[in-house]
Amino acid sequence: MNSIGTPWLWGSFAVIVIAMLAVDLLYQGRKGATTMTFRQAAAWSLIWVTLSLAFNAGFWWYLKGTLGVEVANTQALAFLTGYLIEKALAVDNVFVWLMLFSYFGVPAHYQRRVLVYGVLGAIILRTLMVFGGSWLVTQFQWLLYVFGAFLLFTGLKMAFSKDDGGDLGDKPLVRWLRGHLRMTDTIENERFFLRRNGILYATPLFLVLILVEISDVIFAVDSIPAIFAVTTDPFIVLTSNLFAILGLRAMYFLLAGVAEKFSLLKYGLAVILVFIGTKMMLIDLFHIPIAISLGVVASILAITLLINLWVNQRAAR
């Protein structure tokens, strides 16, 4: 797999990720910590975004000094585009988490531990999927057309599908997990397992964790191929993905109280997926520059949010 990543770049990235995890998971996620307020979540979200942009600036500066300004501009734009795509698609993932916590009645102060393990699991799964996907695309370039068709289909399905108002407990996966896990009836503090009379039981919190991890895999199937439309370099794909994921916990608490105000966001995300899928399917006929892709994705998000604000204001009158 050809990659812009050098041992120095990979090592620097690993050190930054470990340091960020230490802050996010050991400090914010320490036992007994309370849930984030909206103001704290906004502050931490700003911190994660700033660190991601700072990494990209350092990445650009390093490439400018080693490979020239043209390569630096192209690769830094690819990182920024991938990061924006992943951040946008992650919002839908957060909404699913909100639904899971609401359905299972998980108190806010117990959600912390699920999110901690959820982010760790997402990092491991995304890393494996990025390297696996990059290898497949390198060996079988025609897979880009398959990814493009899949994203096009997913975008259209997202745009025209109705909200599923069914009972989450009736879903086949939830029924199967409940049927194959010896489970307690109630949440037992932050514990995933406990013993009663020498028998090990899972708690509903463990079931929620499984569903959180499964939801991340499902959304990764969309987001990772979407970044392949921008670049197939595993360093760019992985770094942009993981920097977006590291701020997911703060994003969750930021959106927890205002999720209902973004009811039109799914349509914006659908348009983004359709655009990216179309770009991948036309990759050998018409090349869309990365800068234009970044502008299109950012514009779609901005227009969607502005329309959503306008609709909310009209509904409030």
C-alpha cells in the first residue's frame, strides 16, 4: 500500500492519539465523574477540533519541507475533507446512541462508561477496517465502483426512508442477544457483569455497549468508503477518521439536549453520500479536485443547518 505516511509521521500520530486518549478516557472518563454539561461539551468539542486542525497544520508544514508545497496542499486538503465527512456522518451515529440510551433508560451518569468503551472499540475497529479497506482497494481498484454504488444507494435510502417508530426491543438482533445472554432485569450501577449465587450475569448496560459497538461498525461501512472517494492513502484515511472519533463523547453530550432541533440533518447527510458515491463512480471519467469536494461537503452541511434553523423559527411562531 502506497502511503504518504513515514515512520516519523506514524509515530507522531500514535503519540498524539495516546495522549488524547489519556486525557479523554482517564481524566474525563474517570470513575465517579459526572456527565458533561452543555457548556463543558462545547468547550471539549472545540478543543478536539482545534487539536485536529493543529495536527493538520503540522502535517502540512512537514510535507512542505520534505515534498514541496503542492503535495502538502493536496494531502492537507484530503485530511480536512475526510475529517469533515467523518464528523458529519458521526452525527447520525450519535443520534443512534441517544435512541439506545433512551430506550434502555440508561441514566446520564451511567452513560459515561459505555461511551468510554464505545470510543475505544471504535478506534480498534476503524483501524482494522481502514487497513483492510486500503489493501482491498490497492489489490482490486474496481471496488471503488462498488463503494460508490453502495454510498449512492445508502444516500437515497436515507433520504426517502421514514423514521422507524417500531419498538427497539422487537428488533431481531436485540431479541437474539437477550435470548443468548443470561441477563439481569435492571441496570446495576456501571457494571457490565455481576455474580449472583456464583452465576455470572450480564446487565442491560452490557447489551447497550454491544449495540453501540455494532452501530459504529454499521456507520463505519458508510464513512470509510466515503473517505476513499477523497484518498486511498491509509495514513490520511486513518488519521482523519480517528481524530473525528476522539471527539465523539463530547459531541454526544453537546447534541444530547438539542437533537430534536436537527431533524433535517439526515437529508443533508443523504445528499453528501449521493455526491460522494457519484464522484467515486465517475472517478475514471471525471476527476473532481479535493478542494471542490471539500467545498461541496461544507456547503451542503451549512445549507442544511440554515434551512433547519429557518424551519425551527417558523415552527416556534
